[in-house]
Amino acid sequence: MRVINMAHGEFIMMGAYTGYVAQLWIAGYAVAILAALPLAFAVGFSAGVLPDRLVIRRLYDRPLETLLATFGVSIALQQLVRTVFGTQARPLTAPAWLDGQLAFNDVVAIRCIRIAIFVLALLFLALSLLVMTRTRLGLEVRVVTQNPRMAASMGIDPDRINMPTFGLGSGIAGIAGVAIGLYAQVTSEIGRQYIVQSFMTVVVGGVGNIWGTLLGASLIGGLQKVIEWFNPAKTLAAQTYMILFIIAFIRFRPRGIIALRGRAAGD
């Protein structure tokens, strides 16, 4: 969409707080989490559509200005959450059956909560691919994001398609917030730490390609854990090495692992 969204982390944050509120009102941790997923999607979708209609739609094709505008949106959303929930960290409790871990040997063990999040991510990857490749909305989204002028000449209103596109991404971020909140403290800062990694994933994988996003996320996540394994007490150093790798990668492959082809590649 040619929008640099600096507020994406705040949509994650709002999803995490949606999970917290769901656990306050719904008895049973498992039932509350299951109910929180569609609620978080709805909250994230609404939180994304509102600034898109009020601000971002006037800045399409001006990425640097969208960066500034969405940065202001992120500050406003953080302050709104601080006003409503305060600055104290809020708990989001996982069901008891996710408390254990899957041990492969004395060295390798994976927490059940992380396995559940991995399965959830695969599920929404499949749903995203299904929507983008098997539905009319997905076809129109791909057409508008690749060539909005040609789409308009064929009778598709780009402004009508941009709204659900932005909302869909924001809604999925809200669901990610519920998942992240199960193992991290829910605060107004919870989404900020994922912004840089999100941008690196998209740039490395290739802008505008879901499979590229999957490859970029796998490469960055796997490489970062390998670096942390060699430097277990230096997480910041691992992130620094990771950024240096990304810089070198972009230097030799600026369009990412899966580059756009055709007319869209020239934008």
C-alpha cells in the first residue's frame, strides 16, 4: 500500500489488552483466550481502519509522510492505553495445559505456549494465503496494491479496497498481541520491540509477498537464535549482529528474497 506503518506495534498492544479484558470478564482462562482472538481481531481492525480513514488515506503514495503520521498515531494510542489502564503491567494468564514444555533431550526443550503460538501463526498464514489467492477480495487487494491506476480503470475503487487491506493487517496484529501477551508483560510498550523486526522481516523477505514474509521471518528468527546461542548473555549484541547482517543482505539483494516482478517492481 506504500504506507510505512509505525503504529503496527500499537495494534499488537491493543490486542494484548483485549486479551486482558477478556480474562477479566470471561470465566476460565482457555475460554477467555479463545474468545479474545476474534475480539482482538475486531479491535485491531477498527483501530487500523479509523486512522486510515481519518489520516492515512490522504497520504497514499507519500511513504515518508505516512511514517510521520503513523508515528503520531502510535504515540496517541500509547497515551490512550496509559490513561485507561495505567502504566502498571497487566497479566495475561495462559491455560494450565500450556504451562509445561516439550523436552527433546537434556539441552533442547520448547515451552508448550510457544508451540501453540507457532501453530496459531501457521493457521493465520494459511488463512491469509486463502484470502489472497482464493477470494475476490484477495484478487482486488493484489491488483490495487500492485497497480492502483490500472485497477481503477477496470472499475475497482482503490480507496474502497485500501480500507479492508489496512484493517486486515491491523486485525492480525491484534491477534498477535494476544499470543505475545501470554508470555510477556502486557504494557503500553509491548508492541514497540517488534517494530524493527517486522520491518526487517518484510524487507528481507520481499515487499508485497506472503511467502517472502515467511522466508524472511524464518531466516531472521533462526539466525538470531543461533547468534544468541553463541552469546547467551548478550541479547543486545545478538540483535546488533542481526542488524549488520540485514544491512549486508540488503546491499547485495535490495528487493529481498522474493522480489516483485512486472510493473509493480518499478514502484
